Amino acid sequence: MQLNRIEVSGFRGIKRLSLTFDELTVLIGENAWGKSSLLDALSIALSPDTKFYNFKFSDFHVDYTAGHTKMTQLQIVLHWQEDYPGEYKLRKYKCFAPLWVEGNDDIKHLYYQLDSIVKDDKIINHRAFLNQNGQVIDCDDNDKLARQLMILHPIVRIRDARRLHTEPVSSNGNGNGHSNGDKEKTENARIQRRLENTCERLMTRPGHVSPEEIKSSINALRTLVDHYFAFTPHNRSKDFNRAHFPVKAQYAVNPLEQLTQPQMTKQGRLVLMGLLNAFIRARGPVELKRISRPIMILEDPEGRLHPTILHQAWSFIMNMPMQKILTTNSPDLTSVVPLHTIKKLIREPDRTHVYSILPKRLSRDEERRVTFHVRLHRPNALFARAWLLVEGETEVWLFNEFARICGYNLAAEGVQIIEFAQSGLKPLIKVARSLGIEWHLVADGDLAGKKYADTVRNLLGTEAERHRLTVLPNRDIEHFLFNNGYEPLFRRLANIPHDSQVPPKKIILRALKRHAKPDVALAMVEYTDEDNIEEIPLLLRWILKRIVAMSRGVS
């Protein structure tokens, strides 16, 4: 069974939010946009200690757009669904028989709700399972079944990479228990302390840790992994239609094998051992059941990790056979995760919107182009608030430098300038719209530029053309600047006297032949008097003002 969706309203930093989960979900978004509140909601609903949380007055959302009004009701709804038809028949799910909801896709669904209201200055909490219409299903065993859900799919939350090697594990047992369960707990705690010791020595005195000790620790780690995870494929119904319901938790290779690869450095082994040990430790003082399929939340795994080590850790995380939720501010990480797994949270007055690129929204060729030209070469672009789309490299140099002269810090404003010629215009606009990124196109006045402009016009719908499109009145940026005060510069670069009657096209071509385009762009910037921004053509200043306003949310 997999967590398919969460609905949150009135909880902490979230007024309203609806988010769909995949096997891997990568959350990005600016500070105070609801990521932590979302993860807190999950942790409360699916606590590994199976304790019910009593909401406090501070948990109710404060609406700062309505005079700091505090909401009096909060709600968290979890929507679960089978991984494959017939999974509900498994022994561990039979207790939920009265609660399953039949879907239109031959898959059964389960809805679990936490509700809290303020009444007469008191907080009243409710837990219930719902039907397909959102109505409460009468059930005498609500609390028992809610706890069973926590046992089966607990949230295990690792805060960030800085905690991979801290907080030593304490044993839950005293070593004197007589039951098999107590003996197993004591043995697991002993193994974890041994792993802690190896990890600590790898950090402080790596030269003193022998390959034999690392190998021994990996074998010990394997014992814990066999207890907490299932690396073998789940059983599937004979009638399971793989074409319609792909296996999401089936893995051919145990990811622990990465730790035994000869090319893995000691530092890499340290990070991977620490990561898995941190997962086991993050459950708190709770011994997870063998039937548990935890949901891992990993917050900001890039903390204190070198990009190379981060990529090693990431390949390990990808192979962990469980549902995973990551938060990150790392362009390196977002450049390697599948594009459709990225969910961008943007907080607006009425709700927190979730933006993502749906599967098949881009063709394979479009996704390849976007991945290569944007995600790999401009990975910060996915975190941007607005894109200024330009045709070539010269515009990138010029707009960045002219913005600085005009007093704009584009990086701080969340503006990315992206040349679209190689990746194509339509894929970029699709990505921008899917991720809630504002965009504005600057097109040349030549034939190619007019085609780009027509592409934008066909996509505008009811939007104003001025909001999304600027077409230069000349064939390209060089001719535009030549006609707006930069003729003396082009003549100097082309080594053509100011009184020589030579057509502008020939002067510009000669200048570009004698100097590389980036050099010409820098020369234009140097030619501009930084103390007199009026020298920058008005149209370019308007474009910069427009894109900054868009990034600030000003229409």
C-alpha cells in the first residue's frame, strides 16, 4: 500500500494544501512556504511510536492576510491506495476490511482523517476513516486501526546530513530479557553501537580503520537492514496487470552491494553507512515491526556533503525499497532526480499551491533537451521565481550586467536568464507553467524571432501579449543597440572611422568577426556609464523592470 495524497487545511504554516505522492517525491520551495508544516503533519499522523498527538492552539493556522485571524479548525487527510489489485487481501491489511473504498481503477483506497476544532476555548480532536464522499465510516475500532496504520507505514524522518553521525543509539533492552523479542532488540542495539563506533573512527581517524573492519561493519549493517527493510520483491497476484500497474517496490539488486564495491572510498562508505544507520536510528525508541513498510523523509540531504559524496548517497537512497520524501535546496540534487518527481510549493494568500510536471507532459526529446540545457547547465533555474527567455549568449551577458547597473540583483530577485535556442522554446514554457515559474520572452526582430513570437502568441490564451513578449524593433540585439547610442562602440570594435559611410550591418558583422560575442557584450557594458543608467535603452530597462515585478508577484 502506498500513500497517494495528503490534504491539509488550517495547520501551522498551511492554510490549504493538496499534494500527491509518488514512490519518490522531491519537495522544493522557498522558506516559510509550508514544507516543514507538511512534514510535521505527516509525522503527527504516522508517528512510529503509535501515540496520538493532541493538537495545541499553536498548531492552528494564523491568516496574516486577514488581520492575523487564527483558524478554529484544522484537518489532515491521508489517502492510501493499493500498489496492485488484491493487495488488500494480505494478512496485515485484513483488519481494514470495513474501511476499503472501491475505486474506478480496480484499486482499493483508504482515507484516514485527523480533525481538530476549537470550541468554547477547548480543543476537540477526532480521528476517523472516510468513505469516497468524505463522510465518516462508523467503526468501533477507529483508534486500534489508526495505530495499526502507524505500525504498518510509520514516518521515519531524518532531518539533514549533519545528523548522520550524531546522537549515539541507546538500547531499549537491559540485556536480561528472556523473550526472543527482547533478545533481538538487545542484539540490534549492540550492532548499532558497533556501527556508531566504526563511523566515528572513520570520521576522526580513517587511516586506523582496516578494510576488514569495514567489511565486518557492513555485514553487521546487513543484519539490521534485513530486519527493517525488505529487499526482496513483494508477492504479486497472478492476475496483476503489469502494463497498467507497474511494480514500484521491486528491486533486483540489494543497494547494500554498493558498500562492497572496490571503487567506493572510505568517505563514501562512511556517508552511506551513516545514512542507513541514521534511518534506523531516526525511528526513535521504537522497534519497528517486520511487517512495517516505513516512509522515509529525508530533509536537506545536501547539508555538509560534497557534491560527489551527495551523488553517491543519492544513488543509494534511490535503491532503498520504500516510499521516499525528500526536501532539498540543492541544484545538484534536482538535476539528477526524475523531473516528474519534483513538486514545487508556492505559498499564496488563499492556499499553498503545488506545482509539478506531470508524466508525459514533455515528450522524450523535450525532456532530454530541458535536462541537458537547463537542469545540467542551469540547475538553479528550477528554484527561480521568473525566467527571462532570450535567444542567445549575448543577451545573457547584457541583461545580467545591465540589471546590475540598474540596481537589480537578479539572483536575489529569483530571476534566471535562459537562452532557449538549443533547448527549444515550447519545452521551456511547458516547464515554467508546470512549476509555477513566471516567464517573459525577448525575441529578435528577424524572421526567426518573429516565429518565436508567434509561438508565444499561440500560447497566450487570455493573457496580455505585453506581459509575456517583447519583440525587438531591429533584427537582433546588436542592431538594436547600434541604433540606440552604441554606434561609436561598434565602429571602434570594427576599426571603422566614425565618418566612414558604411552600412550598420557591415559594421556589426566586422565587429563580431574581430571579437567574440562575449567580448562584444562586455565591451557594451564597459561602454555604458554606470553613473547614468539613462544610457541603457529604455526598452531594455522596461524589460528588466517587468521581469523583476513578475518575480515579486506584481502583475
